Amino acid sequence: MNKLLTKGQLSVLIVFGVLIIDQIIKILVKTNMFWHESIRITDWFYIYFTENNGMAFGMELFGKLFLTTFRIVAVGLIIWYLAKIIKENYKTGYIVCLSLILAGAVGNIIDSVFYGVIFNESTYSQIAHFVPVGEGYSEWFHGKVVDMFYFPIIETNWPEWIPGIGGEHFIFFSPIFNFADAAISCGIIALLLFYGKYLNTGIHPEEKAQKKDAQ
């Protein structure tokens, strides 16, 4: 019982910790920077304020309302599954990965659901601030997700001899993302690296460990 409670508490701590950090960063950026304003930290790291209507890393697919609704449904399923695996005493690392994914998804949902009605619009000449609910730049569920982390680690031109893209400008890594996106990515990568075999076989992690010990 104590072990189960500890894993549940750890999951809750991760989710709320990521949410708090994510929202603090987003609100600080949105209420202190102009849209597309950039702050150079190093040659390969910038705080670059932008917003997007789509999914992680600025991708835009389908309509805004569909994406927000999809996120909410996905979060509901993750919460259900996370509660299930905590009760079934899955490995702590597996629970941590899913908690990070859940926290990141909820973090971006908060932007989509609320930001449009509690902030005025960010522009090149106007820094956003809180407004009375309903007087924001958009409607409920139509808010834009705030992004700010930009890591142009390599910026160069393709060699002229490469067909099709020779001479064109190239940036690695070009996507601009937020703390919630990073939590989702870390959770997914760790899940695939360390728990991919559990996802493929459908075998309970603890059950598989017990079978291995018995051999």
C-alpha cells in the first residue's frame, strides 16, 4: 500500500511540477515580450516568443477546435491508463514517463482553452497582459499555445553540389517549443528507449521481471 501510494504521489508531483514551471515560463514570456521578440542567451540558444495554433513544435494540422478537443480526450485516456498502471504497481520509470507526457499535454491544453479569453493579443508593437475573462483575443478553446525555446545549434548553407538543396540555408534544430513540449518529448523518448518492449508485448513490467528472475 505504501509503495502504491508513493508511486501515485510521485505521478501527481511530476504533473503539477511540470504544469507550474510551464505556466510560469509562458506567462512571463507572454507578458514581457513582443510577439517574435528574441533574446539571445548563447549563439545556439534563444528565447524567441511565438505562438501557434497547432500541436507540439508548431505543427498545424486540422482545425483548432478539433485539436483542442483531441488533446482533452487524449488526456482523459492517459489519466485513466495512468491510474490503472499505478494500481497494478507498474515500474516507477514507466509511470514517470507517462506522467511527463500527461503533464505536457495538460500544459498546452491550458493555453488552448484559457489564453484566448484571459489575454489580449500579442503583436510586434504590443505586449500582452491579463484582461477580464471574455475580453481576450479569441474565444474559449481557441487560444494559441505559447512557445519560446529556440536552439539553432547548427546554422549553415548546404554545399552547392547537393542536387535540389545546394546553397540553401539550413538550421538544425529549427523548431521553437515550450517546456510542456519538452516534457512530452522526454517522456516519449524514455518510454521508447526503456519500455518499448513492454509496449510491444503487452506484458506487465513486473510480471516480465518476475519471469526473468524465475528462469
